[in-house]
Amino acid sequence: MSYLYWESVPTRWNDNDGYGHMNNVVHYEMMDTVANTWLIREAGFDPFHGETIGMCVASRCEYKAEARFPEVIRVGLRIGRLGTSSVRYEIGLHRADGETLIAHGDFTHVFVDRRTRRPVPITGRMREAMEKLVVAS
């Protein structure tokens, strides 16, 4: 899979579970962190004061290999679908080499008005930034 944006995320001591590997919930935390970091840095998203917020309406993850502390995970991000008010992020977690797949998944944000929680169109800088990450499935 080709990803157009990459972040390195170090594992933490408490990411390991009783089985000695990274707990499954940490994979979702990494995906969410990288997508929101990208939104803030590249798309001008303000999750704390902006008029719109992104609500997660669906998520999925498939696990391919174990990871554990101490390890740096390379997280790739792309957009598989960009709608009027929704976006589906596709995310891959890889070993530091950027090749060996640990897990891949996706989650969908619907952007809504902060007060009314009604869907709003993705426009302006955010839409322009998202269009740069769209890949054909």
C-alpha cells in the first residue's frame, strides 16, 4: 500500500500487555494520533476552538505482526475516500524499516458543527490538504 504521509511513533513501556506485546488498543491510539496530527499541522484543523469537529463514526484494524516496547513504529496515512462531509483515512503501522506491516486499518470522520453536531462540508484549506492524500483504491 502506498502512503503519502508518514510519522514515527515510539512505543511506550505501558504499551505492552500481559502477553508481552503491544496491546491492540494502542494500534488505534497511534492511528488516531497520526491522523489528528496531520489534520492540525497540514490541514489547519483546530480541534479545540474551531467551528467544526471530526467525529469518528467507524473504525477497523487488522493485525499482521506483533510489536513491543521498545520499538519505533512508522505510521503511514492516506485517504481512501473523501466525501462532502466525511473522510476515510487508511493507515498502516510498520516496523522502523517502513516495509514490514504490523497492522493496517481505517477510520471515518464526519465533520460536524461544534454546537449543533450536524454534518458540514469539508472546505477550504482542509479539503485542499485532504485532496493531496487521496489515493485510488
